[in-house]
Amino acid sequence: MKAKTTPQSRRCTSLGALAGAAVILCASEGAQGQILLGFEGPSQYDGASFGRSIIPPDAMGAVGLTQYVSTTNGAYAVYDKTTGSKLSMVSDLAFWAAAGQTGTNGETRIMYNAAASRWVAVSSGANSMDLQIAVSRTDNALGTWQSVKFQGYGGLGFGANASYPTLALDKSAIYVGTNDFAPATQGGVSFRGTTLNVIPLNSLFNAGPLTVANMRQFFTPCINSCLGGGTDRGYALQGVNSQAAGSSGKVVANSLFINDNVVFGIYGLTPSSAAGSTLTAPAYLGASLSSYGGPARQPSTTNPRVINALDQRISSSVYESQGKIFMLNTVDSGSDFARVHYTVIDANTNAILSEGDIGTGNFDYFQGSIAVNAAGQLASGAHHRKGLTVVVGDGTIE
């Protein structure tokens, strides 16, 4: 990555809170991307100090103009992005109380809207059927935040859960996807489908109070136990982060039925309203995804396999830059080791431009993260048994 200002300037991006640590990747003029700053982010122990010891911690992070914000299920922290100095750490409950909400069930996602110079966070509400969004009033994450809450999934009248909220934004809207669960009877749990919440940008980033007026919710049901017969919009829906102007957006997700990803479009958007928006039919990408990554191994002979590498879902953010869309899945290498699979597609045609696995040897690589700047330069990180791996590229991953 190459800065466009003085030789002393640095352009930094966040790889999130990988392996319990915050990772800031920076590049100086004329230099290749390199990790110049690393520091410990909030951990499960920090959450426990607030009486919020939650497994998994669901660590997330985002980098802003001068700060890095990292969130877990239990603790939120703000750091100086130049020095790594911790500026604040509070419980997740305290953060949402200050923003105007009561309680949270975690699963926070956070991003920095550079165009608006504001932070935005989403999490599950105290009632698991609800979602809540908070937006900072300035670029200072230590300042005032406002929030709004809405029902993400109503279920069958009891026990509904709008789970695993995702977060993305473009020039028109914010996209929050959920995996929806509801029991058929009291005490049971069953996957019911997915919801895509499309909220017009002005509803959250205007000067007034936050609102979800003129939003649109698209529910895609799971039919026949998701064994086929329904529309396959995938699960863990990820809106595509984009700075391209226009009245449409895109969403990608891992297929419910086959080892592939799907993509579909959203049309009829304006920054003031998503009420009249519509979805296109989903299309398979034809990605070469192998089966799910198996449980990842700990570096221990007595306890060698205890980490859940989850499944094939696209767990990281998805970005569009320079006419390309970048995404990551976790897959199996074919020899029982997890790998991070990258896919790069043409933003206009959805044709695959490049794909492949990140990871080597008898190691597991899983739950990748990715950041892409306006020049199409990217950085990707992944957990593996010795910590984390960082890959830097110019838009073509090799």
C-alpha cells in the first residue's frame, strides 16, 4: 500500500481483533505493507472483569481518523491508532446504556463511516428478537452516541432470535443481515431463514435523532428444513461495502444448499428511503469451495482439537473497490485442515476474477478478516494455531 501524501505519512487499516490482539497494518511512502503497530485488544478476561464472561467473545474492530475501536461480548475499548494507547474500556452494557438502550445480547459489529466522519455499531438487543444501532455524533468514539432499536425477527410469538447481525454500508444505505431462529414449541430451537434490513443512510447520519423510518426488511424463509425448494439467498448475509455512487447495492452470502456463494442486488434505493427497494434473484458464483473447515487444532498434544472453526459462512466484511468485490470463507483443505478461501469477483458481471486458499502445511487457518482501500489494495488476516497470518496484496491475491 502506498500513501499519496508526504514520505512521513502512513496509511493504516484495521484487520480487526484477531487472536485476542488489535492489529493495525500501515504503509509508508515507497514501502510495502508491513505491521508497524500491534497491541492487545479487549479479551474475554476484560469482559469477565465487568461480569460479562461470554464465550465466544466475538472480537471485532474498526479504525477511524485517529482512533481504533475494538468490541467483544462484554467489553468495548478505544485506542489511539498511532500509539496503541488505551483511551477507554467499558462494559458493553455501559456503552449501550450511555447510547440510550437497556442491555445487549452481544454479537457487536462496528465500522467507521469515513464520508460522514462517524462510527456506527450494531448488536443484538436485550430481547434477542431485537437489533440496536448506535452512531457517534462526531469522529471521536469517546464522545456522544445516539441509538435506535427495532425488531429484527418476530418469530412465532416466542423465543425468536435475530442472530449473527452483519453490518455494511454504501452511498445509499446500511445493511444488517441476520440468521433467524425460532422454536416450533417452547424450549426448542430451529433455523427459520434470514432477514436483510436495509436502512437509508440519512435516517442514521443526519443531524437529528436516529430513526429506522423508510427502512425495508426482506425475510427469506427456510423451507423444508432448508433441504431445497425455497429461494437460496444463503445465510450470514453480508452487504457489500462500497463507495460507488448509485441507487443499488449488493449482498453476498454462503449458499444454504451447495458449496458455493450467492450474490443478489438491491434496487430502488436513495439515501432517504429504502421503502420501495426490491431484490433481484440470487445467482451462484461458481466458487470452488470445498467442504466446511473441521475443528481447528490447539498447539497442544494433550488437547489438540478444541477450537470451532465454525462453517463456510462469509464471516468477514465484504468490500467493493476498483470494480472488484472481495470476500472470504472458511473451508477444508481436503486433508482435514481449515483454510481461508478468498474469492474476487467483477462488481458488474459477478464473474470470478481470482480465488484460492490461504494457508499451508499442517495448520488451520480460519475466520479470516479483510480490509480494502479505495485504491484496491488489501490486507487479510486469519487465525491459525500459532496466532495469526497477514497477507498483503494489490488487489490480486497470490
